[in-house]
Amino acid sequence: MSSPEFVRLELADDKIIALFQAEVSGRGGRAILRADPLLAIEGGAVGVAEAADEKLPAIVSIRVPGSNLAADASTLDIGNSTGLVEVRMTVPDERAVSLSLELTGEETE
Amino acid sequence: MKQRLAFPYLTPSPEAIDAGPWMFSLNNCEPRPLGPALPNWDYDASLVISRRFRFDHEKLSGDVGLSPDADILSIQVEAGTGQGTLARKIIESFRQALSGSEPLLELQIPLLSSRLSSRLSLTTTLFLSRKFDAVSRLSPRQAASRLWGDRHVVALDGDDTLFPMEAISFDEYFGSRIQSGALWHLHWDPHHLNRDFRGAMRLYLNADDLDFMTRIRDQDPVMLQALLSDVIFQMCSHALLDEDAHVFLHEPEPGTVAHQISGWLKTAFGHIPAARLRSTLEARPGEFRTAILAISRV
């Protein structure tokens, strides 16, 4: 799977949403796509669990364009799908964010 | 270049800012492009760095939702120095306001070589110089909001070690395990190729083997070639076989593990994409290994 790439900002209910895309190729039989929001700091990024701050990013949705696969959650069972995935996450004011994507779960045929 | 960070406001598209390469002039010579190393530099050298920019102010303002004549953008260059990816000390901070009517900007910054050590890190940042009452919710508003930036890291000639190395007793480190009979051990984390090279790896030498240690101290060229090629092969082959790592090799951050691996691969094979090199490694491992051995000659 490729590293998530930031595509653009969007506005939804006055909330700032960041759209990221990644390409799923060799899945190794793993079917569950898990998205973790990251807060960007100088020289790196930290997971929100490590950031003692109320202004935290959160995953809004994951979807596979051109399919019915979508979830308003931070995990999605993508089955045998490969190709583009889109992840939307909230961006707190005055914070830069990034995204970690991982394929996990039981092996499938 | 892939953008992995999302800022909480709109940022300019690449077409809005044409940033030229950093140039350097050493001892009043003609300016030359500043690469990953600064040859012939010493602590007494007179050093001037320069860079040209061309701004498409209309495009830039449109991209981020500012008015072109607002004149609220400034550019800053911070020159830092010291070992590691992040500069240990900022020795120069240069700031200049941009004029919306002037597309060209040339920066010339003299640096005191006597204040430099190990590496020179040049961080360029375009930012809002004051608070802005933007119409769009997505536009930058706060003073010091960063709109664009990049960083260039330069190794200063003759002031960098090749590898972080340490001699230890393998009998103590590995105990009764079979590894205690090895001559060296490369400790590194292959899952974080964007980490600082010197902080992410360490080469342990077996201090229990006195003959080996003598050869290392005497800089035996055959021994060093064998050692170096093994380290390079381990790191390059892992990075090529891990498809997720290819993205880091494409445009690696200077000073990172990926940057070092990418440099070795370019030296051995030229500008061949990682996917093709992986095929070479899998189909003709002997040829791949021999190329690594060849570039490891010291």
C-alpha cells in the first residue's frame, strides 16, 4: 500500500476536512483497512493517543471510489479490493495533520 | 512531490512558486549549485549562499484566498548547523517581506564558516507576516501561518563519519547465541526509512575478535569493502523488497535512512526506479550484489 497523500481541504458543517488518498496493491490477504489520524509536529508526527490536547483530528470516513465500500468509521473491510482508497479526517484549527493507514485482519482467499 | 501533511488552511499550488536551487559561492568564486555536500569547505572559508524565486502572485493569492495586493507575505531562511536531521543551532535567520507587484526575488546570505559544524541545514518558509481577516473559512488567517517551505541539508566536507560504529563484546551481547561468532552486526529499524540516518542505525563490531579489530583499525581495504558492502546490501535489498518503502526512496528527505539508501542505489545503478531495481535483485541477485561490492571499494 502506498503512503497516504493529502489531496485537498473541504468544508462540511463549518468543519475543515482533509481528504487523503492511497493506493492499495499487494494486500497479502489482509482485508481490514485501518486509518489512524496523526498530529503533525516539527520533524515528525504523533498519534492522537499520545497528544494531551483537546484539539485532535478524527477520521470521518473511508471509502473505495467506484464501489459500495464505505464506512463512517476508522476501519473498513475492503475485501479483495485493490486500487484507490479515500480517507476523510477533521482538521482542528491551528493544527497540521497527517494519516497512517494499515491493512490488518484475518487472511482471506 | 507527494504531500503527506494537511495544514488547517489552503496552501499554494506548486505552479505559484518557482523556487530555484540553492547556490553557493566559496571564497568569492563563481556561484555553483549547492548539492548534498560542500566540497573544499573549511572553517576559514568565505561562504555566501543564494537562491532565486519567481512568484505568480495572482495564482498564489487565488490558491489561498488572499488579495494579491495585501502584501502580507514574508519569506524566511534559517541556516542551522550540527549533526542530525534537525539543526542543533540556528546561526542565521534572514527574513524579507514580499511585494505583490514584484515576481522575482533573489536572496543572498553570507554565512560565517567558523560557526558551522558537521552539516548546514537551510530551511525556507513562506508565511503570513500578520493576521488576516480572510473571507473564506479555509484561508490562512493567523500571523506566522506557514504557506510553503522546504529544507536543504548539506554535509560539510571532511566533518562527517561514514557510519555510527561501536566496538562491543559479542560474547556479552549475544551470549551463547550463534551470532556471537559474527564479526559485525548492523542494528537498524527497517520500518522507519524517514528517520535520521545517524540516529537510526548503529554498526557493532566484534571487539572479541582481535584480528578483525586490528584490520579495522589499520583500515584494511578488503575488510572494509566486505563490511561496507554487507551493510549497504542489507539496507538496499530490504528497502527494495518492501514495496511500501519505495515511496520513501522516490524523493527522500535529506539526512534520512531513505536518502542514504537512495544515494547508494544511484551510485551503483544510476537513476533506475526502485521497482525495476527490485526485479534485478530478484532475478539476478549475483549481479546486484556484485554492483554493491564494487561501489563499496574504499
